Amino acid sequence: MPTRYTVVCNDDQSRAIETLARRYGITTEEVIQQLIESGLDDIENQPM
């Protein structure tokens, strides 16, 4: 079952997300999901 989170972004982050969504023809939700997945992948691949 999916879990829903709320993310609060500042104006610069919001603009960057909207720009990416327009550039790639996807929704802002998809951009945020991809950013989260990418960040989690980066963390998992860092040596401890």
C-alpha cells in the first residue's frame, strides 16, 4: 500500500521542478518521484 507524504519546497525548488516537468513533458509529481528515487539510489550507493 502506498504511503502519501507532503513535501514543502521553496520558490526556487518549485520553479526547478516545474521547469523539469515542462522540459520532459511529465507531471510535477513524476519529477518529484524521480528526484526522490535518484536521491535514495545515491545514498544507497555511498560507502559507509
